[in-house]
Amino acid sequence: MYKSVEHRVMTNPTVERFSTAYFLCPSYDAVIECSGDCPAYRNFSFGEFRQQVQEDVKKLGYKVGLPRFINDIY
């Protein structure tokens, strides 16, 4: 389970800041799911997410992202 943390970066206006991505690309079979009783998004695989992003970019010219996976059950 991955729990997001609050983003609290304090920048220094005199020094350049570098960011590094971690946990960037899980296995295409990895299931992404919300925890809790009322999940905001339905379960989906990382491969399903990547395929949807590619389709959106091809058809619309931009990435839609997570709104494609909103849970309509609740």
C-alpha cells in the first residue's frame, strides 16, 4: 500500500532544486486500488492505465489520467 504524504517542500531562492521520481513505473500487472470503504477509483492495473493514457493522447492530444478510473458505484 502506498500512502501519499503532504508535499511540504521549502525552496531556497538562491539554490537550484532537483527532484527525483521514485516508484515511477510498477509492473504492468500491478493492481492499483484505493483503500477504505468508499474508494474514489475502481481497481485497475498499471498496464490498463498506461494504455488509456496512450489512447487519450492519440485521440485528444493530452493525458486525461485518473478521472478515467473514477468509481461510479458510490
